[in-house]
Amino acid sequence: MLEFDIVPAPRRSAEERAALLGDPGFGRVFTDHMVTIRYADTKGWYDARLVPFGPLSLSPATAALHYGQEIFEGLKAYAMPDGGVALFRPEANARRLNATAVRLAMPELPEELFLRAVWTLVDADRDWVPTRPGQSLYLRPFMIATDPFLGVRPSSEYLFAVIASPAGSYFAGGAKPVTVWVSEDYSRAAPGGTGAVKTAANYAASLLAQAQAQEAGCDQVVFLDAVEKRWIEESGSMNLFFVYDDGGVPLLVTPPLNGSILPGVTRDSVLRLAEHLGYGVAERPYSQAEWRADAESGKLRETFACGTGVVITSIGTARTKDGEFTIAGATEGPVTSTIRDAIVGIQRGLAEDPFGWSRRRP
Ligand SMILES: *Cc1c(COP(=O)(O)O)cnc(C)c1O
């Protein structure tokens, strides 16, 4: 078994830490340590370390910088009411990293090693897991191709690393419904492409659409399918749910995992919790036209987006080139709140965990 070499970092003072944890925002503040593990075709995974957080030294010819062979994950550590710490379904992230690795012609990391890497960092930087409501420690595992070679082929060497960043709520203002821009000019992902895996290139391709959304006064972009420009796929970094009333029982509709939609851990958790709550669920293609028509007629009750960062965000208004429409008066609906409370309750150890998703340490 690969053991981690521990190189302790100089720790920042309790005062400095408290000041940074007061209002960490998202992705700006980092903890004292990081984990790195190397890979070579000839050796497999080797050289696992916990080291001080700091710059990586890379050749300017590093493959990841030129051809985008980079993949990542995102998960959170939560402070528990009893003083412990918990990860939410980290095995799902380990599995998805490997599904992504396969698509990008990169080596798979044993799930056991992924989990130990994440826990090694969380254990070392436990003091950085923030404890205020809504806060968490965001964990960013990632892998880059490190061959110093400009030829186009899969790298023979890789670096896997985990960094950690204390986080408040993703959107300032918390549960306020957001406005989204439906992008008709740009696609995020195409059939046969990389939309279903977590790779940097998908985000690079989404930034201009996101900028356009912001210019249009919107918080987030919603992407349509690349072929017909008709079907709703997902938001920039969140999966989407449309809530109907089916004879007094909520029905949650979400687009199916068609190969260009990212299979969110939160999406999967919402589907399973919804069934547990006695709601109906339907994974089926959902068109932009249906969204607008049902919002305008009032048949559609709620729309929300979900992902590790925001957990659950209500969508109040959708804006397109042909004007905008609101969903249920742009106020958050009861199903959105119920689902959020259920999932947040499990993540933070405030509610029963019927599926055994929470991985706790004292
Ligand atoms: C990460 C991500 C999501 C959400 O996945 P979670 O596992 O729920 O955090 C949704 N869409 C895209 C494009 C993503 O990259």
C-alpha cells in the first residue's frame, strides 16, 4: 500500500485563520497543506505526499498546458454538530474521477487511494473546516498530464493533487432565486464529446456563454443540446430539475444522462431523496419550449439547479433572446426548500441519513 510522506507546513496562527474563515467567499482562501501523488507508465502511482500548499514547478512544455489533459473533482467536508467532520458520498467522486480519466486517456487512480488522499488532507487541515451555517471545506482533487513534450498523444506521466478551500455560500445572498440566461449561441458539450466528464475543457468552452449571461444581467447560463438547440441540458456547473404537481404529489423532471450532461452526485442524491420522500421522478428530454409554456401557464411549479457548490438553488427567471419568463412569481417553492433541507441535513449531520451517504470521522 502506498504510504504518504508527511512534510508539515508552517501553520498560520489561529487569529489569521479566524479572520480568513470569517468571510472566505469561494475558492480564494486555501489551507496549509496539499496532497500530491505522481504517476508514470513505467511505475504506476508513486511518491504520495502531504506537503505545504504552494506553487508547482512545471516545464513550460508540460502537456496539460498545451492540450488540456486535465481533470478534476469537487466535494466538501462538513463540520458535524458533535465536533466531527464528514464527507458526502466521496466514493462517488472517486468513481467519477476515474470515468473522467478513462475519457481523457489518463490513468485511473485506485478509489482507496483517492479516499485516503482526501482524508489525509482533511485530517491535516481540520482546523480549516469552517463551522458557521452554510460554510464547508471545499476539496478540489485534480490530475494533470506532466510529460514535458509537445507531441499530441496521451502523456506518460501525471500528477494527481488535492487542495482545499474554506467556502461560504456560492451565490452571495443564499437562497434567493437566480436568473438564468439560455444560451443559443454557444454549446457546452456535443454528442461523443466530453460533456459527461469533469474536465477543464468543458469549463473553458462555457466561459464566453457565462460572460454573455452576465452581460444580460443573469447569474448563470443554461445550455441547450448542441444538435437541435431545443433540449435543456444543464447549467454552467449544475444539473436542472423542473417541478410539477401530479395530482397532489410533486413530480421532478430532469434531463436524462445522454452523454453530454455531467452526472452530478447532487443530481443523483436529489433523485433518490425525492423517491424517498414519495415524490415522482422522471428522467426525460425536456425542451426549452415546454419550460416556457409551462412556466407561463402556471403548470410548472418550480425550477431548481443543483451541484456540490450551491447545493440547491431556485431559478426564478429565465431570459432568452426572445424575452424572459418567470417561474411561479420568482419565489422559491416548497419542493425546492424541502429537497434542500433534506440534503443539507444529511450533509451536516442534522438529519437521519437513510442511504448511509455521510462518511464521518470523530
Ligand atoms: C460538477 C458539475 C455538476 C455538479 O456535479 P456535483 O457532483 O453534483 O457537484 C454539474 N454540471 C457540471 C458541468 C459539473 O461540472
